[in-house]
Amino acid sequence: MATHLIGTPWLPSLKGAILVLEDVGEAPYRVDRMLTQWRSAGLLQHLAGVACGRFSWAEDVILPGDFTMEEILEERLGDLGIPLVLNLPVGHGQPNQALPLGAQAQLDGNHDLLSLVV
């Protein structure tokens, strides 16, 4: 959904933000395409970090030899020089830990933790 906001006045400034991504129903190759668009649009350069929740898709859209979702996320996001945490318990599925939009948070890439600052 957020990819469709690129180039519109409704995409908020991401400078200094922790971008949280998760998705349901998109195959890894489609997520790769979306993240390539984010990179090409210059939207990932000023982030403080990227936190990835769950991604799920129909297994029959994956062919032998395709990249895994984790490989895609690491390839597209791992060279930004900022913390990257994968497989957080956020997004669709159980347990589902809600994240308040715009809250202050810390992302610890060494310990794979996303913490709200209160």
C-alpha cells in the first residue's frame, strides 16, 4: 500500500524514520520490485532503520531457484548502512503486536529488537 503513495502528497517525510514493512499476498519477486521502486525514488537514503514484520504469500507462485523473501529483503535493504531487523512479530498473523504510527522508537539491529520509547 505504501508503495502507491510514492510521488503523492500523502507520503510523509521519512527522514530519520524507522520504516516498518510487512505484507500479505505478495510474492518475493513482487516485494523486490516494490523495494527497487523505493530505492529508485530515493526514499531509503535518510531512514534511521528498517524493521520488517511478517510476509506471507501463496507458495505456488515461487519457482525452484527463486530468491527467498529474506534474501530479497537483505539484498534491497542490507546495504543502506542503517539497522535492519527481519521477522518481527508485527503485521498479519499471530501474535500481532500493533505499532502506533508516528511513535518514538529505537531499532537495535545487533539484537533484532524494535522498542517503543515512552
